[in-house]
Amino acid sequence: MVLGKRFKQFYWYYLILVFIVMGIWLKKMLSVDVIHNWLSNGLPWQSNWELIAILLLSLAMSIAGHKKYYCNYLCPMGAIQLLAAKVSPFNTRNIKLKISVLTLRNIYLSFIWSSLILGFALPLSNMEPFLAFSFKMASWLMLLAGILIVILSLFYNRPWCQLCPTGCLLDSVPSIKKTRK
């Protein structure tokens, strides 16, 4: 999808597949909680090879200069937000979550990582709304957060993506294209 313009017409069908397969069926997505568990306990190659492949692909594409690759092509939460904006009868607007030079997502990611480094045990799985895809396991609060994000997507351009610490973490990978210039 990234490399060929001729596949642009299939992008919306692709997003539906990402939402259904990765979100509803497999319930597998990268999150700060997953990355933290991998850093703490090692990579579970045999039990979670799909997410490891997605992480490696996302990192490779970020290094190659395709920022937000995971967010635009592999994240079920990003897919449902884009699909909601597509069917929205309203014009979606961008949310500017900046405080001076810093973005709110950088502040949020810095808070999470500094808390972990200082030894605080944060409920990382509750700090991102990805549990909303696990209808049986998610709390009512997490389900409401997921529904709220989809509703906000009708009015604003990808509201969760403006705050997502996983996307911020993957976007912080340096690109070869930038270093060449």
C-alpha cells in the first residue's frame, strides 16, 4: 500500500481488513504495554511472532522514511478512526495538542517512560484504549473510551492518534531520509 499508488483505491478495504483481522479477530496490536513486557521479559518468538514481525516491519519502514507506517497501515485503532472519518457526514478537523514546542503525545510518552524508569508500576494496558477490542476482557470504562474515540473520529481527524504513546515511540525512530539531507 505504501509503495504503490495504483493500490490507493483498495486502501479503505485494507483498513476494514486490518480492523476486523488484527483488532476484532486476533486482538493483536502494538502497545506500550506489549513493548514494555518484551523489554522486561524478552521476545516471545513462538507465541507472538506476528506482533514481532509487525514491530520489525514498522521499525524498518520508519528508518526508510515512512513515518506513521504502523499508525496508517497496521493499527486497528487507527483503522477504525479513519473508517469513522470516512463515513462521517461532518468535515473532520485537526486537533492541535501542542504546548509550545512539545506535543501532548510526547509529554504522555515521557510521563510513562520516566515513571517506569523511576520504578512506579503503571497499569500500562489501561493507558491505551486497545483493550476495547477485547469485549469480554475490557472494563466498561475501556469500552466507553473506545466508543468515545470512534464518536470523536466523526468530528476530528484521528483523536487517539494525536495522543498515542505507541505511535510517538515508533515515530521517534530516526529516518535515513532525514540524515541524508
